[in-house]
Amino acid sequence: MSLTHLARATGAGLLAVTALTAAAHSAQAADTLGSAATAKGRYFGTAVAAGHLGESAYATTLNREFTSATPENEMKWDATEPNRNTFTFGAADQVVNHALGQGMTVRGHTLVWHSQLPSWVGGLGTADLRTAMNNHITRVMQHYKGKIHSWDVVNEAFQDGGSGARRSSPFQDKLGNGFIEEAFRTARAADPAAKLCYNDYNTDGVNAKSNAVYAMVKDFKSRGVPIDCVGFQSHFNSASPVPSDYQANLQRFADLGVDVQITELDIEGSGTSQANSYANVVRACLAVSRCTGITVWGVTDKYSWRSSGTPLLFDSNYNKKPAYDAVLSALGGSGSGGGGGGGATCTATYSKAEEWGDGYNGRVTITAGGSAISNWTTTVTLTPPQKISATWNGSPTWDSSGNVMTMRPNGNGSLAAGASTSFGFTVMKNGSNAVPVVGACTAS
Ligand code: G3I
């Protein structure tokens, strides 16, 4: 008997059926990057090039996997204001309209940057340059007002190396150190609803450059200069690997009272080592509560700016790479991707059973995939102050927070292909109606 039939037969209201279905759905292990990130309260985005939207595999992959888009080049100054006061938004509009039409959010990239800057800007005198910078910020932001989640207001304004100094640019050289503050104040006035970010590379670990950005953000926060977020580009390769203090660095910025975002992630390499590096980045973001989202710098290796380094999650034929599986799994999704592995798989599905005033029983059904499995494991994450007070049909272990329960079989974990088993747990609500999140099911 279906749920609907059962509800009619028992006289239960349709609302109850809808709620039960929604709860079961939302707690099911997610099977795309975007849905898995959503279950963790984050977005998972990609850089998007307008010129590729007409390629069906590109659009299909983009639409299926991602919940945020960043125009890769289309919002830069050379694209939006190639000649003074002549604004051209065609290509950027294409990306924004596509993304919004798919229910994605959009990161605006970027308003003030020394690169991809038309030559007329560099030729202006100081007063004119100030007017042009503020006019550019205002006009571009007003065009997209209400459509942009976060703007990279200023990009890459600090030098590499040990100096911590500002990079030479028309803005720095003519307007001085105050240009960044001025850009942020102008941006806040143009679209008060957009989050305003400073974005840079080689600031992913603690070093002279990130220390200089840190000092600037700290100063801005203490003086009330409007800044909401810091973007960490995170372009990695063997010469510049994921730093060991990546998470600590994200956390120290978050502790200043800004969101942090991973804005242009790509990691050159392949196979397990690339997959592990990607998983480390995702885990670092998830461990920092103010890390609100991750953007990879392109959908497919085919069109990456570092294509020969194959740094992305889909290969040039849009196949999922091991790095894809690692990211999905680190996000708590159901590692059902391709990219090798194969063999033993399982799914974990949550449903709510009995409920009473201050508690309820949850049930997780483990179902083997297309082949028999001999063992399985999954996680159940609670939102505090909810607490699990009892479990059955499983062998639980807990993380240090006491909110994440890892469940393994209580004895024999063998299941034939397609066969199911289930475990249960009692939750004390402690005033919260949050729904438990079931992570990926891993089988062997
Ligand atoms: O569109 C033209 C095409 O018509 C022409 O035939 C071709 C010939 O070179 O060039 C094409 O434009 C290129 C454009 O990408 C689109 O593919 C430009 O030459 C090329 O310079 C441009 O590179 C972009 C780069 O920024 C420029 O600085 C990359 O796509 C883009 O991924 C990259 O993104 C930057 C971020 O904005 C900031 N952080 C670093 C990141 C990586 O460099």
C-alpha cells in the first residue's frame, strides 16, 4: 500500500503524508555536489563561460551538479566597460540568466582588478580614475542589483612574496592605499543586499600575503568599512599544494567576523592524490562554520584555464573523476559517481517512525547496490541541542562533538544485491525540530 493509500485508509491528513515524505527526502544521502552541499548548509559552485552554455553536455553537467555560478570572464572590466561609459552586459547576462533560471545563486567576479582592465583606465589622471572606478562599480552593480549573492569587489590587490605590500596597479599607484576601502563603500551603496568580498590567491595558508589581507580585514571591521567575506581562490598544483594550515587560515579570517568562501578551486593532478587533496579542501570548509561555499574554477578539464593539468572534477568527456567522488563523499553525499571503484555500493535512507512530545524514533534503511556487500557504514548527524539517547540494530561510534554518529553493522553486515536492513535510534528533541542528516553509505 502506498503512503497516500495508507493515509486515506487510516484517515491521516495529507499534510502528515507530505511532511513524512519531505523528511524522508531531505535526509536521504544526496547524489550531486550541489544537493550534498545544500544538506551541509553550503553552496557548491563553478565558474561558467557563456560561450559553452550551448554545449549540451556542459549545460547538463552544470545544471545537475552546481548551485552557484561565477561568470569566468564576462563580468570583468574589459567585458563590461570596454570603453569609458559604454557598458556591455550581453555575455554576463547570459550566464546570470541561465544560473538564476536554474535556481542557482551567482557570484559577481570582479569589479576592481589590475588585470583584464581596458587600457583607457590606465591612462586616466587621479581624479578621473577615482570617478571612473566608482562609476564602474555603481553601474555594474546596479545592473545586477538583487541578483548577486556575493561580489568580488576588489581582486588580487596584494603582492606575492614576503613583503605583504600592495601590488602596483593604476588604482594603487594613483589612488593610494585607500582605494580598496573606497571601492567597498561605493559597492555597499550600489547594492546593499549583496555580500562584499575581497578575493585573492596565494592567501590560502598563513603567510606574508595572507597576513597582510588579514590585517586589512581586521582594520576594516574595526572601523566599520563594509566587508562581508573573503574569497580564497585556491589554485593548487604540485608546486603550490593545499597548505597544511588551510583550515586554520580560513578559521582565523572567519573569527574576524566575515564569511569565507573558496572561490576558484582547482587542483592539478589525477587519481587518488588529486581526490585526497580535493577532499581535504572540502573537509576544511565544512569544519569552519562561516565557510559558506565552494566554487571550482570550471565545469570540465576541457575548458580549464589550466587544462593540461586536468585540475577539475569532470574530465574532458564530462565523466566524473575520482576527485568528484571524493568531494561528494566529503560532503556527505552518496558516492554513486563513476571514476573507478565500482563494486560494492549501498544507499542509506532516513525516515521518521514514532514521534511524541519531546522525542522521536528515526530509522535508516541500508540497501545494497547492484552487487552483494559484506559490510557497510554510514553517518547520522544531529543538529544540537537534539541528542540521540538510544540505538538498536547497529554498532555506533561518536565524534568528539557528540553530534555525528557513525553506524556499522551489529554483527554480520552481509547483504545480497538489492537487499535491505535497517537500524534505529531515539532522539531527544530538546526543543528542536531539526531533521537528522544521513551521510553517504559506504560498502565493502
Ligand atoms: O575569448 C578570446 C578568444 O576569442 C580568443 O580567440 C582567445 C585567444 O587567446 O582568447 C580568448 O580570451 C581568453 C579568455 O580567457 C577566454 O578564454 C583570454 O585570452 C584569456 O586571457 C582569458 O584567461 C582568463 C584569465 O582569468 C585572464 O586573466 C581565464 O579564462 C580565467 O579563467 C582566468 O580567471 C582568473 C580569475 O579571474 C582571477 N583569479 C585567477 C584566475 C585564473 O587565472
